[in-house]
Amino acid sequence: MTDGFAGFMLPLLPLFSQTLGFGLEATGFILMVSSLTSSVFQPVWGVLTERYQRVNYILIGLLVAISCISLIGWSPNYWTLIILIGLGYLGVGILHPRAMTYAHSLGKSTSGIRRENLVMSVFITAGTSGFALGPLVSAFLVTHWGLKSTLFMMPLLFVGWALFHQIDRPFLKTLAKPPVSKPNPRLTGWEIRVLALLSFVAIVRALILVGMDSFMPFIWTEQGFSLMWIGVVMAVASIVSAPISLYAGHLSDRFGERVIMKVSYLPCLILIPLTLWFNGIGSFVFFILLHALIQLSMTANMVVPLRGIGHHKNLISGLMAGFSFGVAGVLMPFLGRLGEAQGLTNALMVLLFPMALGTMALFFIPKAIFSRNR
């Protein structure tokens, strides 16, 4: 549900740009704010949740996200829109580190270490499915009833509250509780190096996803496609990614995370330019393929440091999932400015450079981390 609200605004950005009168650079600033609040601060939330063991971080994050994102259609100006989006995405950021730690711990406690990939895949698939529904729902509502219909999502506050109170909270506290006799040790130099490389790989993935998801709707709008068409394409891209994310855990267990990560990244060097060179249906197809393939390695990127390092799990979860998207968001105003100066297609083509660097970084990650604690 929370990830659904994270994707809710994306197809609406061209319409907000027209109605509130701002350009690509200002759009990039919105993306930066949303990433700062939802992603860059996730390691901070990870540290806080390690120190203060409160299960209601999940409830707080969910309710804040729903209440603020539901109001974005009522924004009278650009700055109100930024405030609502910033607060809404802050809710998304509060929830994720603790939720991912629960998922990882659940895999160990119920299925053994070799099922961590599977359980994390289920968690990521649920998030991807929610993210897929967000653009579809927002496009449908706004197409039929206008921007102010985003308020129709507000009743989900009560649904979120009800779902939260169905969770076995004593069991979650057991999952979240760190071993009393084993406090978190300091990270070694080798572990810091591994985290830096894996974080860079995650940042590259986030940069491609955020950049393409955020600015391709502008290109498709210029090509004459309707808001509903764009919402459907973005939903299909995430829907196709969901079963791939689910199966990625099994593939990682069978072939190894190192192989899966390389298979995920290498084809994207071709799919990015194909998405931009083709118009209409061709662009849609390559966009969906790009989305699916780059998501293939997300499970491995999270499980490898969580399992291989084995401590500071909330911090690592925040780095791999949240911080990476935050860094990507910070770069969006520069990508928007480049789009205004050189054309959006040329600006997005620049993403090939970090994609190539991220692919190269995979070959420098120590092999030992992939087999550690298996």
C-alpha cells in the first residue's frame, strides 16, 4: 500500500507541470525533495529503529504517506505541492528500513538462511505490485474526475489502520529484537569497501529507474499519448517486474547473486537507448523490458550485504533501498536542467554513463561476500 503511494504521482507530473506552470528543472526539484525525504533519510531511520525498538514505525509511515499524497491534487501552487509530496514520501521512508529488516529476519526464522532470498523477493514483489497500481489508479482517477479526485484515496487511512492491527505485533518484536549478547560491532574496512561498491550499484539502479520513470511520461505526452495510456504503461512495467522480482530469489539461490546481478545490468546498456530511439509502442516495450531487467538484481543487492555482513541490518537496509534512491533523486534537477537545455531524449541518454560504471563495479565486488554465511 505504501509503495502504491510512492508511484502515485509519477504519471501526473506532466499535468501538474501544465496546470501549475513549472518546467523540467522544477520537476527534477520535486523528485529531489521526494527522494530526500523518503530515501536519503532511510539510513537515519534505520539507526533510530535499531536504537528505539518501536513497531509503530510501520503505522506512522503508512498513515503519513496516505494522508499527504491524497491531498496533492488540491495543491494551489508549486510550493504546496512540494510540501505535500515531501511529507508523503517521508512516510514512505519511515516505514521501509524496519519493514525490510522484518522480512529478512522472517526468512531466517522460518525457512533457514537459504530462503532469505525467497522471503525478500516476496517482500519486494509486494512493493513492486503496489508501485504498479499507484500510477494506474492516479491516471484513472484524474482522467475521469480531475486532479482533485486524488482525495478519493484518503479512506485508505482506515484500511491501513485496520491492516496494521491484524499483525502479530509480539512476533514482530521478536524479529526486530537484536541479540542481547551480541551488540553490533564496528564495520571493518573490508565491509565498508563492500558496502560502498554495493551501494554504488544500487544508486545506479535507482538513477535509471527514477530518471526513466519520471521523465519518460513527458516524452510520451509530447508524442500525443494520453494520461491513461501513460499510466497503463507504467503500471504494466511494474506488474511485469513483480513476478520477476519474486522469481529472482529462486534464481539467486540457484545460480548465485553475482551472476544474476550481471545478467540484470548488462542488457540495460542496450535497452536505454532503444527506449529513447523508438516512438510509441516500441518505446513502451523497451521501457517495460528495461524496468523488468534492472529490477531482477534488487533482491540480490539487498540480501548479499544483509547476510554477508550480518549486523547493522537496519542501516544496511536503508543504504541499499533508501539512500540509493535518495542520491538518484538529488540528481534529478540537474537531469531536468539538461533536458531543458539539450532536449529530454539527449538528457536521458546521459544515463548510459552511470549504467556503464555500475556494470563495471559489479566486477570489483569481492567474491567472498557472495558466499559468506551461506
